Amino acid sequence: MRSDIKPLCDKHPQVEMELVGVEAKMGGSDVQRWLAFRCPMQDCTRLFDRGGYTTISDGSIDPESRNFIGCEHGAMFIESVEGDRLIWRCCMDGCERSRTTDRSFRPTDG
């Protein structure tokens, strides 16, 4: 994953997420630790990492919360907001692909 990205939260697209260390249970009692971006808004538990946007609830990733928009290289993050459109960019090194959706994450024509 690129180190220079500044994802916006998919629940609060006006808010830039912050890089943090995360730990969560990954089945049973196994705990994983990794770097991810987290929304700084109070009571928001949204994260972005190479798997897309998700929520940690009760110390575990909530599989129903996953929001994955991507290309063949990996997950895309919300890079900017232009009116009612979200501009997404691939998070992987060497990939400059982007796409546009509306705020309901439906593709738009640019």
C-alpha cells in the first residue's frame, strides 16, 4: 500500500483519516496488528486499509461493514469530493487508477 495516501472517511467524506496502529481479533482469540487509517470523528470506528473500508466492533472486524471499491490491483480510497461525486484512487504502489461514484457509491460517468 502506498504511504503517501490521505483517505477520506466513507461515512464522513469531508474528514481526512489518520494513520494509526490497529489490533483486532481475527477468528477465535488470535489478535492481528497492522497499520490502517482511522476516522478521527468522535464515535466513528471506520478504518481504511488494503482491504477497503471497514468497522471494528467489539475488538473484531465487522464483515458486514466492508465497503470495497477497487481495481485489479487493490482497494481504492476516497481521495476527494467534488460536489455530489466522490473521487476514488487505488491505494497500491504504482497504480494511478481512479473512478468516480455518487455519495451512495454508485458509479458515475466522470
